[in-house]
Amino acid sequence: MGHVSKFAFVILGVALAVAVPLAAQTKNAATVAHPLTVEDVIKMSKAGLSEDIVIQQLKKKNQTFDLSTEQLVQLKSASVSDHVISVMMDPSASPAPAVAPTGAASSALASGDPSLPNEIGIYAKKQGAWTEVLPEVVNWKTGGVLKSMATAGVLKGDINGHLTGSSSRNSYTSPIEFLIVAPEGVSVTEYQLLRLRKNQDNREFRTVTGGVMHVAGGATRDVVPFESKKLAPRTFSVIFPANLGAGEYGFLPPGAVASSSAASAGKLYSFHIIE
């Protein structure tokens, strides 16, 4: 009886030793028997799965696709990324390099300073952080000689700008650093720094639009020269001149005057300097 039990135990051990590898082979065979297809990849992509998840599934299968021209076109038409297609053809392919950002988001990265604003506008540095300079509506009245060029309708002459209220809501202590984030294709030299003159319950200034041809005397009386430094694409630092003193000022963006009407509206990034 003891000999029988010992013999049965040996037989059971041999059976287990054979069964385990067979089970693993069966599992592997099942994986091979159900490989991914081009349609499966398209289905995963259209379901909204991220590129990383689709690639993980492809690498898990470790399956190499011998893609035809028609299949490549089919994948591309289904908006499957080039990286996924690359992994399909070679599961050992390394991850694609990160794509450099373009447009507004590139400004901060190009300068190495992630704190730089991205949105078009003008900002002032306050307590170490950039704060937006809120613009005001400015009403225009033509003055001096104002002429319209027949070829392009460009206005040339001096104009008077008027803002309601005796003071800007943006107040800073000198010295102050400004940041101009310009639209694509616009230079910082197209912006004007203007001194605003108080007139009862409003502020006004005189400037030039469209150039200096046929300009009445004193048209540039309120234009203040300033120096700038480029920090990143479309992003410029401006140090407010310390010798200007306290008062009302504003940055006039290019294109602020777009109409020849007697009272057209525009905007000015106004601020009040406190000594």
C-alpha cells in the first residue's frame, strides 16, 4: 500500500511538471492566435485612447506589422499618429521626441522663464510678478492736417485722444518694468509711450497716426521715447524712464486708430506713476 502511494505521488508530480509548461504554451498560443489588426489599431484610436495606451498595447503584443501602402493610407486617413504607425512596424521603436511648442506658448519657454505671460497685452512687474495693465477706451478727434491716401486709405496726420476720468485705475511706483507681448509680426517700435495731460475730468494726449507727413506742429509733443529688450519671440521688456516723474501715461498699441470718423474708439494701456 505504501509502494502504491509513493508511485501515485511520483506520477502526480510528473503530470504537474508537464501541465504547467503546456498551460503557458497554450496562453502564448492564444496570444499569437489573436494578433492585433490594422482595424484594431484604428478602432482604439477612434475610441479616444491616448497614443501612449495604444503604443503600450502594441508593445505588449510585440507584433510587427508588414504594412502595405494601402494600409498606411488607411491608418493616416483615420488620424492614427506617425508614432503609433512607427511602433506598429517596429515594436522596439523609441518614444518620439517632444514637439516644440509654437505661437504664444513658445515665448516663455524660449526665454527660459516660465513666469512670462503668453497672452497678447501689456504687463507691469509688481512684487516680483507680472500683472496685467488693463486698457481704457480712448476716443479720437482729428486735428491738424488729416489726409487719406487714395491708394491704401491710410490716415496721416495728428490726432487727439481723450479718456474719461482724471486718473488711471492702474497705479505703480517708479521705477517700474513693463512687458509687452505683441501680436505676431508686430514690432515693439510700433507701440507708443505717451504722456497724458489732465483736462478737468478727463485726460488727453496728441500723437501721430500713419507717419509724419503733413503733420501739424507739436503733434508728437506727448510721445515719450523708450528703450526695450527682447526676452522671447514677441515679448519685450520696457524700463519706464525714471526721469519722467509722476503723472498719467499710457502705451498706445499699433492699429488703435482704424477709422477716419470724427470720434472713433480705440484702446490705450494707461497707468499712473506715483513717486
